[in-house]
Amino acid sequence: MESQKHTTNTNDHDLLIRIDERTMKIDTCLSNHLKHHWAITLALLATVLGLVAKILFL
């Protein structure tokens, strides 16, 4: 019983490590993309925020 609990904890830990590694890869990819297209990203963000503000405050 104890060894099964240890195996489950190890599997959970391995899964969490893999999830963390995947999210770091996504963060890195997104960060590099935003650095490359910062002007377009800022313009798009400003447009979206402007539209949201217009909808909310009409």
C-alpha cells in the first residue's frame, strides 16, 4: 500500500513537472512572438481596449 502511494505521488510530481515545462515553453514562445511583433501587438491591444471601453461606456 505504501509503495503504491509513493508511486502515485511520483507520477503526480512528474505530471506537474511536465505541465510546468510545457507552460514555460508556451510563455517563451509567446514572449518571443510579442517581442518580434510588439508594434502590431500594441496597436491591436489599444484597438481592443478602445472597443471595450466604447461598449461599456455607451
